Amino acid sequence: MPTPLVTGGASGIGAAACAALRAADHEVIPADVTGSGDDEVVTLDVADETAWAEVFDRIGPVDGLVN
């Protein structure tokens, strides 16, 4: 099962992309700079290289990126 990381996944277009990917049987990892209070959403500032490294150390590899 493909596993994409979706930036901005806590709301708006990012959340809609997450829903569409889930409907297509993808295991989605939503990420957002503010988090969301939802344990499923990974807090990530896409402008911070160190944050990217920390996220990938925590979640492992992904199959794609939706930004």
C-alpha cells in the first residue's frame, strides 16, 4: 500500500488530499506546521531541514510527497 506524506494535511486542500488518497486505499501521513491536536497529524515546518530529518527518523520512508 503506498504511503504518501501530505503537507498542510490538517486542513483545507491538504485535508481534502488526505481524504482522496485514503479513498484510493493509500496509508496517508498528514503533516502540518501547526499540528492539529490530532495524534495522526505530524507537526512539520517544511522550511526546516532539521525538522524533515526528525520526521523521517520517526515515521520512516514514504512513497510520495503531496505539497
